[in-house]
Amino acid sequence: MEKRQELYAGKAKSVYTTDDADLLVLHFRNDTSAFDGKIIEQLDRKGMVNNKFNAFIMEKLEAAGIPTHFEKLLSDEECLVKKMDMIPVECVVRNIAAGSLCRRLGVEEGIDLTPPTFEFFLKNDELGDPMINDYHIESFGWATAEQLSVMKKLTFQVNEILKALFLEGNMLLVDSKLEFGIYHGEVILGDEFSPDGCRLWDKDTREKLDKDRFRQGLGNVIESYEMVGKRLGLSF
Ligand SMILES: Nc1ncnc2c1ncn2[C@@H]1O[C@H](COP(=O)(O)OP(=O)(O)O)[C@@H](O)[C@H]1O
Ligand SMILES: [Mg+2]
């Protein structure tokens, strides 16, 4: 496999074509953004930590029967993935109230959400990733009704698998954001799963171990990501 030209660069990763039209290289950079890209900083080791963390989670999900784009790790900061047509929608599943849900609905951070709740957001930084619903997605042609139902089903399945996994490391999966795409006609999980795109709290102290440490200036961001990985048995 040969890495070719840069296809696009997002806020945290750069995407490269390869000599195989079905495969891409994802390069996890040290860039860390918050508030729809309004704040960007470099955090040492972040690319490596998130790349390895993501590989570990994607492999767990594949083993549990979730179709993902993940192929293999290539280096500390790179992995090989299936080239998808991304659906420009973020699927958010929440087990505990936090973040924008609390701001929008005026609910207290930390309340349990039973059953877990689900939201769609349009992936558009300029618009601040607005919340959308199933009808918007269908009317604007971002996905079909059938693709929508697969995205929801897979998101809830991923949530259950990972809730149990993090619990083994004495952590609560508060919420997570997933992105899907189409690969040869099938909806599969894409992008990344790392502490950048989910919330994780220590089960006993409820200490924040995810990107809220960066958003809220709590410090020790990457140290915390590494600790999350270590609690799952990962070494960096
Ligand atoms: N398998 C894939 N095929 C094509 N594009 C992908 C794949 N996985 C992730 N992407 C896209 O790669 C881009 C780069 O990632 P990221 O830096 O997170 O960007 P963003 O700033 O848009 O969040 C994103 O637009 C993401 O949707
Ligand atoms: Mg992203």
C-alpha cells in the first residue's frame, strides 16, 4: 500500500489517498480544537494517543459485530481505512446529561437518561453544527430513511458495547458522537472513537477524563486520555 496525495485536512486528522481506490490513510495530528474550530491548540502526543485508542476501540467494535471502516494501524499516527462517502450528520447518544443538552434544555449536568437519548447534528462548523431531525436529513437528501434507521440502530449498539467496556475500567460513558458513511452501498461506522468525541467520567469521583478537560481548561488533557486507555488495558 502506497500513500499518495492529501485529499483533505480536517480539524484533527488529514486524509490521504492510496494506490488502492477503496482505501485511505488517516493521519491523526496533534491539533486539538474546541467550539467548532474556534480554538485550536497543539497537544504533544495527542495524534499518537488518539490513533492507538481509536484502533483499539474500532477492533473491539468489529469483534462485537459492528461494521466499521477500520482496516489496520500503519504507524504511531496513521491508520488505514475504507474510503467512504461520508454522511454529513453526527449521531449523538447520551446516557447522562452533559454539554449542549444541559444548555439547550436547562437540565442539570449528571442526571441519568433512561433510556439513553439520541440526537442528530449537521456536520457544519460555520453553522455551529446545528441540531437537525430525521425529516431534515431525508428532505435535504443527506441520507435515506433506511440509512437513517441503520445509523440509529448501530449507534445504540455501539453505545451498549462501549458502556460495558468502559465500565470494566471503572468509567462511565456519558455520551458519544459517531459519524457514518457509505461503503459499497452499506452504512458503516467511520471517523474515530476517542476521548475527543465522547465524554467519560470516573465512576466513583465523576472526574472528567475526556475533551471537556481541554474545553474547560482543566489541564492534563493527554495524560488523562492515556489513563483512560491504560484502564482498558492499552499501552501507548
Ligand atoms: N473512512 C473515511 N472515508 C472518508 N472520509 C472520512 C473517513 N473517516 C473520516 N473521514 C472524514 O475525514 C475528515 C477529517 O477528520 P477530522 O479532522 O475529524 O475533520 P473535521 O474537522 O471535519 O471533524 C472528516 O471530514 C471525516 O468525516
Ligand atoms: Mg472530526
